[in-house]
Amino acid sequence: MTSTSETGGVTGTRDKNYDLIWYVEACLDNALRLETYIQDAEREHDAELVDLFHKAQADSRKGAEMGKQLLRSRLSA
């Protein structure tokens, strides 16, 4: 359940930072999940899917890295 008034009082982390942490975790989780999909496609010799999933995995890794950099800069300030 989401709350429209939570600003960090319950979690101890301001919403915008919590959201950024969630985003990084979601990107990393997606990169891991895509590894399974890549292996499945490779097992079926479906090069088109392998290529698609590799590209999606690279995008997820890029999103995670961008999020980590932003989080790092915000937490060190």
C-alpha cells in the first residue's frame, strides 16, 4: 500500500532517495533476470531473442550505474 504523505518519517529515508534506491535495485534485478532469459534463448538457438535480451540487459546495467552514481553524489553531499 502506498501513502501520499510519507516523506521519510516511517522509513527514515526521504521519498526521493528511497525511490532512487528502489530504481537501482530494480535495474540490477532486471539485469539478473535477463541472464536467465538469455540462457533460455541460447538453449533454443534463437539469436534474435539473445540479441534483444543482451541489449535490454545492457540498458538495465546502464540504468543501475547511472542511479548508483546519482545516489553516491547525493549521499556524499
